[in-house]
Amino acid sequence: MPLEHYAGFWRRFWARIVTSTVVSIVFTAGMAGILAATRWTYDTLSTCDIDSSGRQYCTREPLILLGGLIISWIFGVIVTHYLYTRRLVNKGYTTGMSQMGLVIRSTSHSPTVTKSQAFRRNLLALLPAWLGSACLWIPLYLPSNKAVAIALVAEGALIVLAVLGSLWNLLNERRQTVWDIVGDTVVMADREPSWIALSAFVVGCLVPYGIGVTTWLIGVQALRDNYDDASSGEWSVLKIVAALSPLAAVTLGAIILGHLGVRATSWETRRLAGRGLARTGMVLGYSVPALVVLSIVFSVIYTRFEENKRRSCTEVRKELVIAAESFRTLNGEYPASIGQISGSPYVIEEGLTDQWDLRPQPGSYRIVGKDKCAKA
């Protein structure tokens, strides 16, 4: 096969980044749920008692935590096996490879990769990630400086091995990595990728970071204003623009690059790979204005709800004032508690006084709302 048909290092690098991003989103959510359930079980089954000095101590079962960590690790292994190995056998490429226009071919059998080849290849390719995730659980089970140090050293060694295995692509004639050699496979360039689509994906992934930076800038500026008498807590136009500029830049970039990437990968033109990347970047870009619109709608609905609630509480308060005045007319003095005007003949509607409290004052009284009528 001609050398130019083999996939180069950078195209494979970006394909691996895209695939890793997709896989991490899937099994991070799953493992977070498993760890949350483990934490709840860990706390629920713990037994607490009080010692002779009056201090509370709890006895916990460490096997519950260990079991949850093992289950979450097995879940990650199964997910990566399915998303890598099964897809490789059925499709001939991973998610990232399809977006970069790459396919995997067998060098020892027919062009289609067999299950045995896919298993051998991905076992070696994913082994550093599997072992690395297991090392990260060590400090969770044994929270100590020594455990953290061991986990970091092991993680660093695994990263070095993974990088060396990938860099073999630069020395091999057929651009094979170590796991390609073990699996008797080779990665071929099937189509040209759209680098605009890839740029849209990268910029789109920066949108969550832009949201974080903007939130941080707003928080820092608000904190400064709280302690700055000269500003009096007021925001200027320049402060607002400075706080929103990072998010606006990545949002606009993701939207523009996303549209350009979709156009570049359309069927009407010479079809380039990466349409999914362009759409992902575009969706991430549009998520910011969508969230802004949703927040405005929610704010308007919530404000109207609060106004209606306060209005109804105000009407009830007026009825209670009338009832208190009626009580004074009949008894010659103001009521000492809200219970004295509850019921006939003062407040006929049952439960109307539950959200209120009457506080007597010299020659007068004060009606104070509770719970939902606290602001009335």
C-alpha cells in the first residue's frame, strides 16, 4: 500500500481525542451514579454511637466502599469495550476515526477486522486507561499521602507507556502503533477530514469553560464591589462587557465554525469527514443563547408567580386586619393571638390563618406572614 494512504500521527491523535471525549462523557455519568449510590449505602448502613465523653462516633463497613469502586471500574471497562471493540468489529472504525475519515483494516486476514483482532488491539490500547482509572480509586479507598503518591506515580508511568505506544506510529513504515502490531491491523485514510469541523468541535468544547470563567469573573467583581465603597455595588457597562467577553467569543466562534463545518461536509460538495464534529460544536455554541433565553423565561415566570403569591397573601392580610378590627369592636381590645380571630364570626374560611401570626403591641398589633406569605 502506498505510504500516503496510511493514517498519519495527527489525524489519529485527534481521532483518539474525539473518541475519548465521547466515551468519558458516557461512563463518567454512569460511574458518578454508581459512586453516589455507594456513598448513600455507605452512610445508611453505618452504625453510630456515643462514647463516654459524649462524642458521637460511627462504625462504617469499608467493604461497601470497595465494592462500589470495583463496580464502577467494571462499568467503565464494559462501556469502553463496547464503544471501542464492538464498534470496531461492526463498523470498522471508532467514533473519532469516522469523524476524521479513518478506517481500520486487517493485515493478516480479509480487510474486515475480526473479533479476535479487535479484542487484542483494544485490550492493549485501553489497558493503560483501565489501570489508570483503577489507580485513581486508590486514594478514595485509602485516603493518605502515601496512597496519593503511589497513584500519581503509577498514573504517570501508564501515561508514558501509552504515549510511547502511540509514538511508534512515527517510526513504523505502515504508521502502525504498538496495538496495531499486536492486533494485525492498520489504520487507513478513507476520506479527508474537515479541519473547520474539528475546529468547531474544539471551540465548542471550550463553551463550558467559558461559562465557568464568566461565572468566576462575575463572582470576583461582585465580591470587589461589596467591599468597595466607591463603586457602591454598581456595575458599569465596561465591567459587564469584560465579564461576558470570554463566553461571547467562544460561543460566536463555535456557531460560525459549526455552520462552516456543516457546509464543508455537505453531500452537495466533495464530502469531507467530520459532520458530527461540526454539528456538536454548533449545538454547544447555540446552547449559550438557548440557556439565556430559558433563564429569562424562567425569571419572568418566577417573578409573576411571586407577584401573584404576594398579591393573594396581601388580600388575606387585609381580611385578617378587618377581622382584628371586628374583634376590637366586639370585645373592646385587640386580639392577643391569631387563634382568637380564627373561625366564625371573624375568619370563616378554614385554614386561612395558618400562614400568619398576630403579635400584640401596646395599643395595637402586628400581623406577620409565615412560609409562603413571609414577604407579604
